[in-house]
Amino acid sequence: MSRARDRRRHEAMTRLDPDYKGFRGFGSEPSRRGKTPLEPATCTVCGRTRNVARGVALEQGDDYVCSRCTEAGATDS
């Protein structure tokens, strides 16, 4: 990107968020307040890996069925 484009982008970000400090690198990501930590879980029906809440992954373990397969099963019955 050009400097002018970077400057315009930075000015736009500071207008939206006055506390915006600019990009500080991938190592210092902003805090994820209120976000549930996710873990990958493999659906036993379709075999796809889904990112689900850590509690759900621990609770269901190897018997995890994704919401898409659950909805499809509910409509087939």
C-alpha cells in the first residue's frame, strides 16, 4: 500500500475508535473479551471438523454431532 492510502486508513480507524493505536503485530492481538474459546471437534456423522466451544467439545467428546447434521436428522424424521 502507498503511504497516502495507509494514512487515510489510519485516520478512518481513529475516527471509528479514538483509542486505536495502529497495527502492533500478530503477537499482540487485541483482547478477546466475551469470546468463548473454541476447539476443533470432528462430527461423527459427516466427518467434518468444526470449531465449537471448548465446553461442548469436552462434554460431547468423540460423540460430537454438528448442528448441520442435527438439523438434517430432525427434518428427516
